[in-house]
Amino acid sequence: MYLNEFAELGIKLNNRTSGEVKTKCPECHATRKNKSDDSLSVNIEKGFYNCHNCGFGGSVIFKQKKEFIAPPKIELKIGDKLKDWLRAEVYLRLLWLIGNWRK
Ligand SMILES: [Zn+2]
């Protein structure tokens, strides 16, 4: 159940806690002329939501993953000596591969 996640996105589930619900889209409802149109379809159990009017949609599960499992940015600093070593290593491996290939 992703009730809190939907609430954080401004999606009102109209007191429903399961199944699929049609509700007002937090992205485009304020600009709609037809205020009674519930354009956002929400699957409460699966965490999906999609607006047939503006295309606002996604998954609260996916959003969570992006926020909480994203690895920190790692800056890779390779010194020149290491670069030379890697180059030599790759070269030797290639030679080894070619040498074995011919056998
Ligand atoms: Zn919308």
C-alpha cells in the first residue's frame, strides 16, 4: 500500500485504500475547465498513476527507488601511472588472446 506516497504527490484517493480509483490530477486539475473530470487513474495496490489529460503519470515505487537507492556520485580519479598500467594490461591481454587464438 502506498497511501503516504500518493498523498505526498498531492494525489487524493477519496478515502479509498485499495483497487483502482479515478481522482483529480494534481498537475493539471487547477487549469482544467471541466472541474468535475477525474482524469487521474490510480492503482493503489500497484502504486501506478496516470492522467489521461496531461500525461502526468508514473509509479510511486519507481520514485522511491530513484530517491533512496540511487548511489552517490563517485568521482573517479585515475593517476597517469595507473592509466599507463591499464593500457599495458589491456595490450598484454590482447596479445595473449591473439596468441591463444592462433593455437
Ligand atoms: Zn493531469
